[in-house]
Amino acid sequence: MTTTRMPRGTCVQPIDLQSDTSSMPNRTDKTLAETRSELLTTFTDADWQSYNHLVKWLRDSNVPARALKVGDTAPDFLLPDADGRLHSSDQLRRNGPLVLSFFRGGWCPFCTAELCALQGAKDDFENVGATLAVITPETRHFPRELKQSLGLDLMVLADVDYGVAESYGVLFRVPDETKAHYSGLGFDFGARHGSLEWKLPIPATYVIDRDGQIRSAFVEPDFTIREEPAQILTSLRQAMSMS
């Protein structure tokens, strides 16, 4: 069963990496539920067909069942941030729990809305002693330009060669029908990801305690649905009360 939990403070447009930050929309007080509804009204028939096919394919393929769950041990990793600095999972959990969120890329408006919502909640996470990091399959200059375009102060980690998403069980090969649709829109995930293989993560958010145990897991095959920061904060407080 999926649960629609929608945060506040979002920007909703996909990233035009040729534009400067002044062209980006201002954050609003709309919930992600409202943003999601508005974005869905912009779908063309081809968008709807691709969306429905992908979500059904993911569910029929049972891809979400492979994802790590509450109680599992979170895999260790070492990934570069948008400026090329390396960060280890052990380092990120050193002073408290880690909030780790997988997103598809800066081209996805549902992802940019989520990122802005997480940005708005970043201080709340830090006030309870947590570290927030988001993981994208995009590499090279794309994470840095994403941060600049949205004005983000988030730790954006590049999942080089898809290794971390695969270890968490949230990675899938983009089916041919979906690849054709996104190619028709001008996206080349191979170039954006630095890989010949077109793969994407299911949007997922994990709360991981200092010992590396997963305390909360939100995994959703419907890429239009994301977890609410308020719910993440609740999971963080529960994790800290049990530590």
C-alpha cells in the first residue's frame, strides 16, 4: 500500500541547465500533494501512457520488494558530492542518524519539488542531530548545476555506476517503452549518468541510526509520490528515542 505524504515549501519546474537561478520559480507554501496534482494536469496523453506503464511495470516486476526494509543493515558507501569531495556512510552517521533520500534526477519536477521540501526541513533535521543526504544517479557537472539552479544547501551525492542504489535494492533498468518516451523528450540518461546502461532508482527515503540499522524506509514505485519531511522527522525522533 502506498501513502501520499506531502511536504511544504516546493519548487516545481524541471531544471533547465542553460538558465540561471533567477529564472527558477520561487518556493511556495503549497504542499507536495497540491504540487503533484498541478503537475499531473500538465501531462500529455503520451506522458500518462508512459507514467502508467512504468508504475505498472515496476509493481508487476515486484521491484519494490527487493528494497531494504526496517531492521536491515544499511550498506556502507563512499560517494562524491557535487564538488567532488568524498563522503562515507560511516562519517555521515558519526554524530547521529542519517536521512538518505534517493531521487531520479534534476530533470524530474517531482524530484525538484521533493528537494526543495527537504531543503525547507533541513534545519529541523539538524536540530535533532541528524544528517541529510540525497543521492542521484547523475554524475559529472549535473549535481553541482542542480544545486545552483535550485539554490540548494543540501548534500547531493552522485551514485557513480549505480552502486549504492543497487545495494539498497531500489535500482531498476529502464524498460524500453519508458526509454523511448524520455528519449523523445530529449533526455539521455546514459550521458547524464556516465553509463551506457539506462537505470533509475525508485524514489526512496531511509532513516538510518548511528549503528547503521534502518529505522524507517519509504519506497514508492509511483515516482509522483514522496515522503513528507514531517513524517521523516517523526521517524528520526523515534530512532533517537530508541538509541
